[in-house]
Amino acid sequence: MLQTAFIKENRDLVVERLKKRNIDAATMVDQVLQLDEKRKNIQQESDTLLAESNQLAKQIGDLFKSGKQEEANQMKSKTAELKEKINQLKDDHAVVAAELQGLLYQIPNVPNEIVPAGNTDADNEVVFEDAAIPQLSHAMPHWELAKKYDLIDFELGVKVTGAGFPVYKGKGAKLQRALINFFLDEAEKAGYQEVIPPLMVNEASGYGTGQLPDKEGQMYHMQVDDLYMIPTAEVPITNIYRDAIVKPEDFPIKNVGYTPCFRREAGSYGKDVRGLNRLHQFDKVEIVQIQHPDHSYETLKEMVEHVKGLLNKLELPYRILRLCGGDLGFTSALTYDMEVFSAAQEKWLEVSSISNFETFQANRLKCRFRNEDGKTQLVHTLNGSALALPRILAALLENNQTEAGIKIPEVLVKYTGFNIIN
């Protein structure tokens, strides 16, 4: 959530940058400024009346002590009127503050200056490519390979739960677990502390990281308990620091977590969402950092390099995209997507998004630190997939198929215990 002070000081910049998202925010921004001014005026009037009421109370006390009860009682009626006005102003303030908060929730984060303008993912910028594309003849897609080698049973998942909930079996399950352990071990080497967070979060956590009210339709909601299944480990891990004042000497705070992720958004039809391409439940290893504002963009580069390292070790062809304004997530200021190439499907598959949210999440979370002057200041939050499993697994199966079977990347053999699936 944007800070009203930031909007006030940078009104034109906010409006201009939000145009990169194809949003004309001038009216909303001006409404925010008007409501904030109205809120301040009500608060100022309330404070003035409260000071007057306190002064009268002191005078009434002095009159009673002096034996001037009649004069004191006359003044008491005036304090009653003031209290009534103050209570009304409190109610007015609450209404305006709620309206202001609701409006701020509707305004997305301001894109970084290097975010390209654009409407869809077709306008994203390729900033790096390491794509030695495998040349395969008669390549089978991963859903056929999964059936051939009895690795993943999509039909059994439909029977047990429904579409988008695959059942991993035998070497397919072991390869999935190998990838998870590999990603966690690599994150630990990079200085991340592992946490195992809850798989359900409350409404406050959803608002804290920006899934609510923007993406409530994409999350599974447990209505009786008013809890949400997590769409990503970003939500519970980042919310560890909600309503917290972190120590500057602890920067950067680095956490990694493996969780299943749950998303209702899947459900389209066709080859683009077939097999592992889009699921309701999938596994992911997420890296999260809480960083000093002066260093967050250095940290973003570091996180991108970390994911590049994983893809290099997995020997997968990949590229990096800088997302355009029209494809940028609601809470992000700058996002890089990592895509791997699927030789069988002959297409790029997104496997990671790495984002800097600057103070947008921190303002919702009230996550702060004390600067050198002793004043509290909002932190910057960042996260990234390192990595999401389904499409990584799909690419590994498809790109490494041979007549003898599916070769396992060397870096995973110590985790799987086998170097080929046949």
C-alpha cells in the first residue's frame, strides 16, 4: 500500500508511473489527497476541542476547590457539549479513515523507472538468455512421459480430488523430493534460514502481503474459520515480520521455505494448461528477504543470480524477462521472470518470479526499523521462487528424454539415487 505522505510529495510521479500499468490514476490519487486532508482537519479540530475540554476540566476543578460550586456546575454543561462534539468527530474521523484506507487498497504499487510500458506479457523485455535449445526428434510432452514411466498419475488425482491435483509416484515422487531438497540446500548455502510456515493464513496476513483484497478469488477460503490456503510461501513467511520493528544490524533478513501452494485460478482448457503447466496444488521453494531500503535493488540482483545458478546447475535452457507495466503484479515495483524452454512443447515456461515490493508490503505489514535518528522507517520486502516445481519437472522430463530413458542432471543424482529413469 502506498503511503499518503509519498503520494502527497510525489503526486505527479505516481500518476505518471502508474500509466505504465495502463492506469489513469489521477482521479484516485486526488481523492486520496482530499480524504487525507479531510482526515487531518477532523483530527485537528478534535485535538483542539479536546485541549479546550481538558482546560475547562481543570478550571472546574479549581472552582470546586474554591467553593464556587454554582459557577463550576454552569461550566460543566459546556464540557458535556464539547464531549458530544468530540465523540461525533471521532466517528467522522473513523468513517473518513476507512474510506481513505479502502481507496489506498485499490491503488497498485508504483513501477520502478526501468519497468517498460506495455499491455501484456508480449511486451516484456528479454534481458538475458542462456538457451542451448535441445534438438529432439519426436519428443514426447511430459504428460505422456509421466504415463510411460509411471511417474505422475493425473487421472488418479482427478479421482481423489479433481483436475489440477496430480499424484506423484515412484521415481516421479523421488525426483520431486530431490528438487525440493536441492533448492533448500542451495538456499542454505546462500545464507537463507529455513522456516516451515503454516499452510493456512488469516485475513490480516492476506492483507499484509497484498493478496487481499486484490486476489481473494484466487485463494481457497475456509469460510467457517475464516482462513485462507496459502497461494505461496511468501504470504506466511513475510507475515512473520508483520507489526515488527527489526534491528538494522540484522539486515538482510533471509528466509527460505518449502510449501505446497494452492490456487483456484487454474481451470482453463487446452494444451497450455495440460499436465503440470498449471495446477491447483503445486510445490514451491520460496526465498524472502527483508532489507534496508538503500540496498534492496542490490538484493534483487543477488536473488536473480541465485535463481540463475539453480537453472545453470540443472542444465536447463532459460531466459530472464523484465516484466512490463501491464504484466506487473499488483504489489510489485519491479519483477524479473525466469522461463525455461520446453523442447517437447516448443515453448517457454515460467518457473520463477523475483520481485522488489519496496515499501508497499511493509506499509501494510507495519514492518519497520529504527534509522540513525532513532525514527522508525519502513523496510523493503523482496521474494522469489527458487524454484516452483511443476514446470521445472516438466522441462527436465521433456528436455532430457533419450531412447534409453530420461537422464537426471548430475547435480540431482545424489538426491535421487539414480541417474536415469527407464
